[in-house]
Amino acid sequence: MNPKTAIVTGANRGIGLEISRQLGQLGVKVIMTARNEEKGEAAYSQLKTEGLDVHFHALDVTNEESIQMLPRDVKEQFGALNILINNAGIFLDDKNSILDIDLDTVRKTMETNVYGPLRLSQLLAPLLKKSEAGRIVNVSSGMGAIEDLGGWDPAYSLSKTALNVLTIQLADALRDSGVMVNSMCPGWVRTDMGGSSAPRSVEEGADTAVWLATGEVGRTGLFFRDRKEISW
Ligand SMILES: NC(=O)c1ccc[n+]([C@@H]2O[C@H](COP(=O)([O-])OP(=O)(O)OC[C@H]3O[C@@H](n4cnc5c(N)ncnc54)[C@H](OP(=O)(O)O)[C@@H]3O)[C@@H](O)[C@H]2O)c1
């Protein structure tokens, strides 16, 4: 059987780099993407020296031209795509009130955390539909869970709640094709975004995304943490 092929966004560091590593260790061919070519190439070289079947493609998830090039290049170079992991994300909030948040902060956060995954899913859906076990995994956050929402970090919360809505919409739109779409929360993870006090390692943070992408989960349109369904 041909190995599965996956795209991971924001693969140059943090959880995206570790998702790429864990997918590679499972025998998946991983197209690691990053907006900064130098950093992306460095991360790719690191996993290559670990003996993994990895490739690099430049991708800024906020740049339409960059997104448009991806499906054509993937089709030409790899022929097929099984997995899309929308991992790239930003956290720009520095004001903890919706009343004085700068709209530009909201716009930038939505561009990266929601519209990027939306455009990638739209443009890669035709390739994923041809795959026998197509999967989209959206790396979301408990800070997007309506059940737990409060008044803090408004731009990030808005974006991750919207990303969860995107998951439900995509799951429904792709249900008949067999492509399964789920959100996951990695927990609070020690990365540049999570900071050094976070209790979880990147290995723990990446695990559920990799399980959703490759395991026999058989469920779509849901939200997971630690391989268990959680509330929206
Ligand atoms: N860490 C946590 O505790 C935590 C908790 C819940 C959810 N998450 C989510 O997990 C995901 C990964 O977070 P992380 O902790 O690994 O964060 P991170 O260390 O800050 O890494 C973020 C990644 O996203 C990339 N990125 C940002 N904007 C991009 C763009 N326009 N195009 C392409 N790539 C872009 C970054 O690239 P550059 O290096 O070029 O900036 C970097 O590779 C995010 O979606 C985040 O919201 C994290």
C-alpha cells in the first residue's frame, strides 16, 4: 500500500513540528509547510536526519497566492493527499477586554486561525476526496469552547470558536465523501505560544492530532482532547 501523505501547516516549530515528527514515525509522507523558508528548511532538515519521509513547501496561510500554489504542487509532486493538519496559529491578544480590543488584532487573528484553514480546506478538498481515508484536523483550543468561555483573550477565543464552527461545517459538507473533519485541543503546551510554565510537552500536545489523522477514529464533526470527545 502507498504511504499516506499529509500536509502540516506551521510545521517549523512547536506542536506543528512535533505532529510532523509523529506522523513521519508512523510512516506517513509529511509535507511540512512554513511561512519562513529558512526556518521551514531547518525544521525539515532536522526531521530528515531522523530518517523520516519529509518534504518542505513554503506556505503562508494568510497569503492567497501562496495557498493557491499548494494543491497544484502537491498534485504534481505527490499525486495524492490523505491528511490536512491546520496547525498554524497566532495569539496576539494583549488586552483582556472585548471593549477595547484593536480590530486589527481581531482581523489578523482570524486571517491566520480561521480563514487560512478555510481556504486550505476548500482548495485541498478535491484531493482529499479522492483519498480512501481523507482527514482534516483543525488544531483548536479549549479557549474556543463555548462551555468554558469567559471575557479573556477575545481575539484568540473568537478565532478558535470560529475554527470549531468551520470543523462542523466542513464535516457536514464532506460527510458523503468519507473525509472526516475534527477539531482538537492540545492542552496547555510548552511552546513559544504556550510558554515555559505550561504543563504539557509537545509530544503530549501533538498526540491527539496524530491519532485523529491516522487512527481508526471513525467519527467526524467533533472536538477532542486526550483522544476523548469534549464539549464545544
Ligand atoms: N501551546 C499551547 O498551549 C496551545 C494550546 C491550545 C492550542 N494551541 C494551538 O496549537 C497550534 C500550534 O501552536 P504552538 O503552541 O505550536 O505555537 P507556536 O510555537 O507559536 O507556533 C506557531 C506556528 O504557526 C506558524 N504560523 C503563524 N502564522 C502563520 C502563517 N501566516 N502562515 C504559516 N504559518 C504560520 C508559526 O510560524 P513562524 O515560526 O513563522 O511564526 C509557527 O510555526 C496553534 O493553532 C495554537 O493556537 C496551542
